[in-house]
Amino acid sequence: MDYVKNTPGVLGWVVGHSPAVSKALGRRSWMSPWALLKTIDSLLRGIGQVCFADNPLSGLLILLGLFLGNPMAGLGAVVTSLTAIVTALIFKQPDGAIGAGLTNFSAVLVGTVITSVYPIICHQPLPAPVWGYIVAGAAFSVCLLSALAAILAPTKLPPFTLPFNIATCIVFICLRSHGLVGVAPEATSQEVAEEESIQWGQVFLGSFLSAGQAYAVESIACSSLTLIGLFLYSPILTVFAFFGALTSSFTALAVSSAPYAAVYAGGWGYNGFLSGGSLAIFMVPSPRVFLLAIVNSIFTTFLHAALVPSFALNQLPVFTFPFCISSLLFLAMAGAGGMDSRRVYEPSFPERDLLLSKQEIHETEKDGIATRDPAALPLSENQREAV
């Protein structure tokens, strides 16, 4: 089963984690003529890594979706990813992490989220000075990632998007302190409180839009290309992530009140989208792990609802804090309990991890039968009489 460890032919350049691309560029120096291709590969992988897709083609599709959904978010993704690559090289981060986009994905979110959310919560178009804060936040995210990874290393838990959350909160608070905000419109008193009937079709649409909302972009085109990019990388990951978003969207109806516009827009589903996908990446997929992903998404949504009032005090959304906190807790539980054998500490993509796990179990069982001590086998009735 060599194809499990080495994706054959053209597939090695396209699907999964594109090992052929990594192999071709991994041996090249950043100071060589290959630097441009290495940068493009790292940039695109970083965009895909937001949703755990370590694949440059997936990243390209998602980047196209960002530009279609919100050109400023697409530009923000490119600028912040390039900033993160340069920062990682300056501070001599591991070359493998830079090449896989692991140093970039939190920075990508800094770029897409601030450019998308700033006009909404700061009540004015994005001014030029804010781009300086965005670049600074992207650079900070690289340092935060390295620090958090070192702190979490003994637990074998990933920092997920915690660097993005911390850096973005700092940026928004500093923007307010510096006065780079507009005047909030006066609230109208013409709204009449009334029962809103749930539009179930819109709930399903919100689950779909959650894919784009992982980048803070509410767009059918962006969500479609994001899901296509994820499917190209891993169909299993796509299923886990989508059902996580679906679960969170329906759970949101129980932990929030009308109007449900945020549910219909995917604003309650994106954390579940990431929570569901995280367990497909960091655990060997199975029906039990799928159930755990669903429970993780439910808890993520409850946590989302619990954090909203606290963040509202600073007029901030909860970003991806619910996903980070919940998924860290559930992965820690899996590692400490009876599901430790299902944990994946060096993930590639779920299909490969699943096949490798089955191959390892088969070889272990085969070796166990071959090396078993005959004296340890149960005796037959004739053998007992002979003794």
C-alpha cells in the first residue's frame, strides 16, 4: 500500500496536502530563484490552512472566493500572508512550518476579518491608516503563534487561531483608543417586538454561508469555492466541517433570540464549521469521532452565546474564541481518555490518516499472531489430559 504514504502521479500535485509540490519546493532555498514559487505556495497554503486545508490549489480557490465576495478581504489575505512569511523568515521559524502555511493562517484571518468587520463595528469605510495596524497585527500573530505553540507543546495541543484572536482584539482596541472610528448611527425606536417564525430554509443557507464566514465574508460564491477547495483537499474534512456548521446553526436557535438574521447569515455557524473540521484533522476519523465533532460543535455554540455579552462591552464580535476554547478542551479530553489512540499528532489529511491507522492495526494484529507464545495459547482437552 505504498500509495497511502506516497500519493501517485498527478494526484500528488493536486489532492490531499499536495506532497509532490512540497517535495519539489521543500529542498529549495528562500534565497534561490525558487523563492517566488515558494512564497506563492506558502501564501496559498496559509489561506487554506484557516480551514485546515494544506493545499495550494484549495487556497487558490478560497482566495478567488474572497475576491469575489469582498475584494478588500482578498487583498487583506494577500497582504497579511506576505507579512507573516517575511516575519517568519526574519525570526527564523521552521522552514517546514512556513512552507505549509502554518505561520500564515492566523495572519490571513487578521487581514480578512479586520477589512470585513471594521466598517460594521467602527461605522466608517476602511481608512488607509488602518492598513498599518493590519500589517502590525499580522506580524504579531507570527510571534504569538510561536509562543503559544511552545507553551502548548507539552500537551501536544495546537494553538489553532488563538494568535489571530489575540492580535485582532488588540488591534481593534488600539484603533478605538487612537480615534480611528466613526460615529455610531442613532438607534431608531420604531422596531416592534414580535415573534419571528423561523425560516428553516434560511437556517440551512446560514449553514452553507458559514464556510465563507470562517473568513468573515458573507458570500455564496466565497462559501461555494471554500467548500470546493476543502473537498479537493479532503472529502472527510468537508463533511465534518459542514455538519459542524449545520449543528451550530440549529443549536443557535436554542441559545439566541429573534431576530435570527445572524443565524441566516452564517454568523452562528462558522465556529461550529471550524470545530467540526478540527476533529477530522487531529483525530483518526470514525463514527465515534464524528459524534464527538457534533458534540464539540454544540458546546462551541453554547460557548459562543456565553461570550457574546462580554465581548459586546467592547463592541467586538467573539471572533473564533469559541472554536479555539471548545476544540482545545475536546482534544485534551480525547488525549487523556480512552480515545488517545485516535489522536493524530502530525496530521496530513484525514483519508491518509485513516488508511495509515488501518494499515498499522492490520500489521500489529498480523505480528501479534506470528509472535504469540504457543505456551500462552489455551490448551485443548486432549492436551490437558496429557499434562
